[in-house]
Amino acid sequence: MKTVIVPLAIAFVSAASWVWAMAEPTMPERSALVSIGDGIVSIGNLNGRTLPLAKAIEALPPSGGRIEILPGNYEAARCAVVSIPNVTIGGSGNSTQISVESGEGPVDFVLADENASGFVLEDCAFVWSPADGERALVACEGSNSRVQNCGFVLDKGGEREGWATFVAFGAREGAIRGSWVAGNMFTLGDWCRAVRVERAVGVHVADNRFEGELGEPTEGVYVRNCNQQQYVGNSFNSFGKRNGPHASYGIFVDNTAGDMGHLEITGNHLHTFFGSGTCAVKCVRTIYATITGNVFGRCQGWGNSAIHLSETSATNLAGNQIENCDGGDDGVVVAVTGYSSGVTVSSNNFADNYVTELGIIAPENRSSSGVAVLSNLFDARAHPHEHGIEVKGTSFESLFIANNAFNDYAEGDPVSIEAMDGAIVQGNMVLSPTPREQYEELKANRRRKFGPPKD
């Protein structure tokens, strides 16, 4: 048998060439499935610790396709742009770790422009270090976009200026249809917002977890001038700072540009909110809104701490659990302000709160009409105070307060109405009133958990 001897130098060069070829990104043929590996943990069609996402997008056909980011640790320092429809960028959950630094533009990781309808980002874990200014990690400008089952962590907080938004939806012109955010974990910090949606029809935010880390200011979801909105089964926790000067929000629906309708906030848990003006849920100029089956706890912003409905119409606030909340000396737990019509507050359980649970304030220049407060339980428990309901303003048409139960409030009338014109109060029950002397003693000895903003 003849022995063949391969020179060592040739073998070394061949091995070195193989290692170089493995690490160097190569352009695959156009394919509806392109994989990316980091060249260490995983090997794909394209490879590199610096994520070659732009090249992967270029490798897709005009009809779109899927980009799989395989397990590994990646760095992204420039924004990739998607300009074709039906593109999915997917990872392997926590095994796909992507660290993102800010680039030159306002978007740092991926921009799916108006041509990128049907865009999906899923199953990736991001750590983001945004620069100053208004920035977004992911921006979707096309219709029917989804961000799902991802993890987002803000790596830089208090020193920065301007809002850092993890996921932003909105068209440059006109409106987009179908924006989905589901099953994600957001870890926020100072001047950080998880989701921003503007000028959209069909906003669906479901089964996400928003951890504010007591950053200030912090917003879970900010929605402006949108229609047909659903917020279902989300968890919001630790927003704002105790005695902080800025307002934080779990859900802020801002429709100041015009009345927008069909809003549903159902089955969410909102717990631990601090800061001046902080509010777990705030809705401005919404119509056909339903806020049901939510749990609010320890909402202790200085003002309207749990829910603020401003100039809302055809709104139903029902079946919520609202407990251990505080709005400060002049605040309330739930506020209905401005011109409001067709607002019903019913079958809610207000328990162990520190201040007046429901405040209704009518504007001076326009009459509010059709406000009903029905069959709620107001239970002061360990924190007795004077009123469960306070109504201020003289311009009411059809204000109806009936069949509510009040427990452990100070002796006197738990319903305070500044002007009786247009108000009907009947069938309410007062249970176990706290004697006035005992109430005054408790009030004097009470140690407040927080105070007004510091200078």
C-alpha cells in the first residue's frame, strides 16, 4: 500500500482558508429563507458577530420571506431598512441576544417602511443603549405589522434627553391598519416608552409585561389619534418615582386631534405607580370605550392616580378592582373631567384607598350629560375618609348616583355634590360609618406614604 504524505504547510493553509470562509459573510442566492449565525455558536447563510441584517434583507425575493437569527450574541450598530412586504425576522428566544447601539438616524435597529406591510419581528432578546434625542429601536410604517414574543431591556437611562421608544408604529402620511404587540417583556428606565402608536386603525396590545423599574418618566403604551384599540391581559408594574416631578402612565390614549372610538381595556393588572400627575390609565377624548375587569393596585400618583377620563363619551367603566390607591391631598383615585356624556361607572370594587375614590368635575362652559354611577362598592377599610364620590361644577344634565354601598367612611354623607341641579341620588347604603372623632384622630395620626413634588 502506497503512503501519500501531505506537506504540513499546505494543510495549514487549507485549514486557515476554511476558518476564514466560515467567519466571512457570504451572499446566498435569493431565497425566501435566509439564516444568520454569529460564526461561533451557530453557522448560517450569513455569519458575523456584527449582525449582517441588511445583507440578509437584500437576499430576500421581492415577495418577502423569513430571516432566521440563530442562537448567538450579536451587535447591531446601524439601522436596517425593510422595503418589501411580508418579511419576518425571527430569533430563538433568549438564545438570540442582540445588543444595539444608536446610529445616525432616529431608528436604531430596523425600520419597516410604508412598503413593508405584513412585517413581523419575533423571538429575539434586545439590550438597547440609545443616544440622546427622540429615538426608536423598531419602527413600523406599514400596515399589519407585528412585534411578538421578544424581550426588550433599556441599558441607559437617567442621563439621556428625549424619549427612547422600543416599538413605534405610524405612517408618515395617512393611517396604517393593524398594529400588533403581543407576548413581549419590556424592561423600561428613565425617559423610556415601550410602545408608541400614531394614526392607526386596529391597535392590539395583548399579554405583554411592562416593568418600569421605577424609572421617571415612564410610559407603557402611548397611543395618539387611533381607532379600534384593544389592550388585553397586560401587566404594568413599578412606574414613576416616589415624590418625582414627572408624570408616568401605564396606558395613555391621547385623541386630542379628534374623537376616536372603539377602545377596549380589559383584564390588565396595573400596580405601583408614583410621581406628580402619574396615572395608570389616562384617556382623552375617546368614544365607545370599555374599561372592564382590570386590577389597579398601589397607584399613588399625586393627582388622579388610577384612571383619568377626560372629555370621554359613551364610556363604560365596570367590574374593576381598585385598591390601595392614593391621589394626594387634592387628588382622587378615578377622575371624570371635562365635557363627558354617556359615561357609566358600575359594579366596581373600590377597597382600602386613601382618598376620595371617584371625582366628577364638569366644565364651566359646557354641560356634561348622562353620567351614571351605579352599584359600586366603596370600602374604605383601614383608611377611612370623608367621601367616596365628589361632584364639582354646576353644569350637569342627567347625573345619576344610585344603589352604591359605602363602608367605613366618616360619619356624614359619603356623596358630596357641589350643586344639586340635575343630580339624582337614591338607593345608596352607608355601612359601619366611622365616628367623626375617631376619623379626625386617624386623619391626624396618618403617616402619608408620599408628599407633593419637591422643589
